Amino acid sequence: MKKILIILLILTLGFTTVTACKSKEVVEEPDANGDGDPEIEKVLDEEEAQITGKAFLENFLSKDFESAYNEYPMDEAMAKAFSVEMMSSIHDQLITDYGAFLELSGQMESSSQGFYIVSFGAMHERQTLAYNVVFNQKGEIGGFNYQEIESLDVFATTEKPAEEPTPNGKAVTFGSEDFLLEGTLLYPDGEGPFPSVVLVHGSGPNDRDETIMGNKPFKDIAEGLAAKGIAVLRYDKRTYTHGLKYGDPKVAAEVTIYNEVIDDARYAVEFLKNQPNIDPEKIIVLGHSLGANQAPRIAEGQTDIAGIAMLGGNVTPLQDLMVYQYEYLFGLDETADEVTKAVQDTQLGEIILAVKMINSEELSLTTDPLLTMGIPAKYWMDLRDYNPVDIAKNLEIPMIIMQGGRDYQVPPTEFELWKEGLGDQAEYRYYESLNHLFIPGEGTPSPDEYAVPGKVDPQVITDLAEWIKGM
């Protein structure tokens, strides 16, 4: 089995910025007595993070662990977990498993769950690896992990979102005045009016293609549905486009699922129904992951949404599902040494404590975000007791729920909860060989496969198109 060592990669919902920006320092004036300490807030500089990430990795690979630990900024949890002794142990295990390090080859950048990730291809004697250095918004290293990859080709497949490679793609802008969003409206060939779909992302600061490494599931779905006569609107998420604003703790503290996901999905529907050649009576909201979980709330009380499609959506509250996700990921590495297991146990314990706080009556607007996985209490207070089935039961519109059998992030047990809760109110599709991105795979599901470029399975797109046209 392929091994994945997760040293420290904290899961968040992406309130912090991962968009390109230069370093910025904000210095408060001393207090009236002149003895106040200045408070410095640094905003992520992506170019600096890339340089830092490479230097950190080179120190690690050359066994200069003292420099790797002391010369680069780490967040508190990383500094506590990733000691010089642990680096040495991990390095020894790498050499034992994969042979001597030969050279770095290839680099790419991505964002996931609110973090900025700099990935490096590395050749060892017996295996090619991808090393990932993870940065938080302050420019601190908040995680470091590696994974086996088949080849270095993945580092040549991560282009930034480009103009639509079809004359039917239309650049659009919509949304609230303070959080305008850019997107692509892709039309089918022929004359309308066309049925249409709004794509709603999962958690984190996703672009319009929902890019994950070399995979672009929303782009695949949009182009596939357009080829079958259905228009599709996809857009860059608010936390992707306006990430810098969320670096302000006051702004971050006010985030809820509404101004992260729901409001913009409704803006998208409102925008779409007024576009030429769009059938205003047949607009579908298609949510993936968190977007699927929130699709019933997006549609609640709305008269312009004709149906909702939910792909890989959870019913279990997000905070509780995160415990399962961590347990699963830590269980993948059957060869982990005692040091690694101890660190993983500590991290899992911290997650469990955070979930207990989130679910407790003690949670309040003044709760320190450090006790709730870095996410403000206001967000959790809105989300923790939400059950999408309870709302979906009262929707009088068509619904379809789709699930990949190899989805370890939102496992098939969630699919059963949808079926138990909604019965014949919805249609269901289950795909045994597909992962969370609805891309085919085989073997034990793991994050490894996200590094392998793939396409959303054509059967998923066919099933969606048939369901939409049959409404």
C-alpha cells in the first residue's frame, strides 16, 4: 500500500487568503503611555512562501535539521510536533523506504482548505515523491507531508484557469458590491432557451474549476453538460477571489455558511435567470461536497431553483465528520514508526477536543478560535446542528444524490443517510469505482490519487444530463 505521512496539516474552511499578494505589515501605534507592544500582522506573500518552502525542504533533505527547525517560521502546533528529533527519524525512514535522495525536479502551487501549498517533485533511488510544504496566511509553515507519485508529469499539468477553449464560453461578473465574483457561463451549441446549472464548490477557497492538483472536476462537468445541451455557470468562490479580506480577524469572525456559500449561490441563480437563451424555469443548483451539503439551504424559500443535485455531500455535521477523516488518514500508514504514531495520536486528540468544544453548550461568540480548529465560533454555531435532510424533506422540487464508492472524505455511509431520510423524494446514483471528485480509481482510497490527473467519469455527466432533461 502507498504510504502517506501526515506530519501536520490542519483542516480549515479557508477563511484566510490564498490569493496572490505581497507582504504587508500593519503596525498599531503604542498606547498613550508609550509602552504598548506593536502588533504585527503579516499577510501571505506567495513568492516568499515558494522560496521558503524550497529552502526548508533542501535543509530537511540534506539533514540540516537544526536550520530547518530554527530558520523558518512555523505555527505553534507545527513547531511543537515537528522537532529536530522527529525530522531525523522521518528522514531515516525515507531513506530506508525509498533510497537516497537524488534531486528535486518540478514545482507547483495550489490552495486547499484555506492553506497555500508549495509542492516539489523529488527523485529518490527507488521512488519518485511529491513533498508538500503547507503555509498558513501569516506565512508560517503549518504542515509538511510527502506522498508517492507515479512520475513527475503531474508537475506539468497544473495550469492556472485559462479562457474557455470554446467560443461558447462567456466571461461574467456578478455578486454583491463588496464581493463581486468572476466566472464562466458556458453555452451549448444551438439556440436556446437552455436548461442551466449553477456549480457550487466544496469547502476552501476554490476557483471556478474546483482545481485540485491536476484535476478540474467543475470544468469537466461544465464542458460535459454543455456538450449535452445544458448551459453551466461556474465561478471563483468568494474566499478565493477576496481572500485578502479574510485576513482581517474582524471580517473572519463574522463569517457564516451564508456569506461563504449560500448567498453567492443565490446571486448566481439570480444572475443566470436574466441571461439570454437561458430558460428561467429550469435552473438547477449542483453542489459538490460542502456545496452539496448546503444545497437544500440554498434552495429553501427560493422560487427560481427548479431542482438540486448533490454530489458527495455529507449529512453528518462537518465537525463530527472531520474526526472520521483524520482517523481514516492516520490509519492509512501501516508502517508508521512510534514517533509518527505518537504525533498522530496527539493531533487526533486535539481534533476530538475541538469537536467537543464545538458541540458543547460552552461555545460562544467569545470562544478562542484556537479551541475550534482556527475557525470562529460564529461559523460553527450556525453549522453544527444543521441537518440537510430536515430541510430537503420540505422542498417540493426534484433532487438527485450522487455518491462515489471510493470517497473517503464523505464516505458511502453518508449516502445511506440521504436515502434513509428522503426515500423516494429523491433519485440516487452510486458509482462504485469513483472517488470524492467523481474520478475513477482503484485500490485503497487516499490523497495520493488527487496528484494523478483524471477526468470526471462520463457516466456521471450522462446521468446528470438525463435527470435534468427529464425534469
